[in-house]
Amino acid sequence: MMSSSNKDILRSFFKRWPRFYYLIVIVFSPVMFGGLSPKKFLKKYYKIGKTLNIGSGPRKLGPNIINVDIYPYKGVDIIADALSIPIPDESVSRIISDNVLEHIADPKLAVAEIHRILSPGGYAYICTPFLYPFHNSPSDYQRWTKEGLRELMKDFEILEIGLRAGPFSTLDVTLCYLAATIFSFGYEKLYLILVNLFMLVFWPVKLLDIIFNYWPGAINMAAVLYCVAKKK
């Protein structure tokens, strides 16, 4: 396995070309995203005022979305840690945190910061992994079940919790990491290379989630979950 710093350098390099990077992620990543995406959230929960995308990377969800990231990617408007965002209290109408909280050592503090800057009646979209292997960016600390998300967002009114990537995404990503573990024979650098190569092999498995994302009970084997919450 590469060190977290080397992984981050590699990822940052490819993020210089956001459209290419995210196209590769969509096609060959081991997860089939469905459910309520950040863009669908913005349409469904429309609200006048500022919208922040925390941990945005270089991706722009819309012309009026304020990107916040710890790294100075192209397209980032505010360079800041998710635990200390230079925004006044109760000044933001909507917040997006898409697969970010697992990379924060104290996610409760990050949620407290979201609560601080979100205006009363404002909406938060939180997307987090459930059954997904360890992945550095730059590190990886947490996983949440649907009940874990309820506990994490207990100071908010929960509007919905749902499946973002289903059981065959869980199987796909597990196969990639398991095969890399077996065939790397303990060589750490080879492990990361193989994880990415096996994604090219196993990615069709995730396509079954086109059906099974809607299967009763699929949320209990989901790779990724989402939560929409409203500040009371």
C-alpha cells in the first residue's frame, strides 16, 4: 500500500483535470451511485441563500455553489479545514458534505461546525460510506449505518436517509480489495496498483445495483448512504 501522502499526490495530480477524473470515477469506480445525489438534493431542497460544498475537491455542482476544501484545487473558493470554516454563524442555507466525514478524525466536530454556520430551517446533505474498505484521502477513520447517521445528526431534524450505492457495489469494492490483498503477496506498493487494476476487471458487478438499489432491505448491505437533515 502506498503511503497516504503518495496516494494523495497521485489523486491530486489527476484532479487537475476534473472532468476526466470524475468520468473515470463514474465509469470504473467499484460503486454504482444512485439515490439522492448532491445535484438532485439541490433541486429537491431548493432554498434561497448561500450553498456550501464542504470537501468539494475541484468539482463544481453549479455556478452559485461555494466550494470549500482543505486543498487549493482549481475551483475551490474557500481553502479551509472542515472543523473551522471562516463563515459567520447561521449564514448558510444549504450544505453538502459528500463522502467527506469519514476522512475527518472527529466528525462530530465537523457536524457541529455545519450546525453553527447553517441557518435555522437550512438543509444539510450528508453522504458517507457504510460497507466500504479503508481508503486514504488523506486518511480514513469512520463508517456509519443508517442508525449511526441518525445519531450523528441528532441535533437536526432528519428528513430522509437512503441508499446511495447498494449491495453489489459493496460486493464489487470488496472483490477489488480482496483480490489486491491476495495477489500483492504483502508488497504494499503493489497492493494499491492492483486495487486500481482490479477495478477495471470487476466494475461490471456494480451494474446489478441498477436493480438492487431498489430491493427491500438493500440499505442494510449498502456501500454508501446519504442523509438529508434540517436545522431546527
